[in-house]
Amino acid sequence: PLIALLLSSLISIPIMFVTRAFKKITALYVITVFVLFVGVLFGIYSLLQSLPDPLRLKALYNAV
């Protein structure tokens, strides 16, 4: 979870600059924010999907 939090905070910095640039154009602004939001969610989801494998192996190792 800490890695996902760090990645999302690193990704949100460029998003802030892009949204400031597109504030005058509302339709493009909404589309851009939606696409970036979906991209961030997909990145966090794929990261969290890859994380449990070593955690499961560690839990099995501790159980045995």
C-alpha cells in the first residue's frame, strides 16, 4: 500500500499541472481528468495485483 501511495502521489503532480493548463477548456478538461484518473486507478490496481504473491509466499513460509 505504501508503494501505491507513493506512485499515486508522484503521478498526481503532473496531473495538477495538466489540469491547470486545461482549466479554460471545460470539455477537454473533463475528458483529460477522467482519462488520467482511470490511468491512475489502473496503475494502482495492477500494482496491488502484483504485490500479494510474495506476501502469500511469506505467509506460507511462516506457517510451515
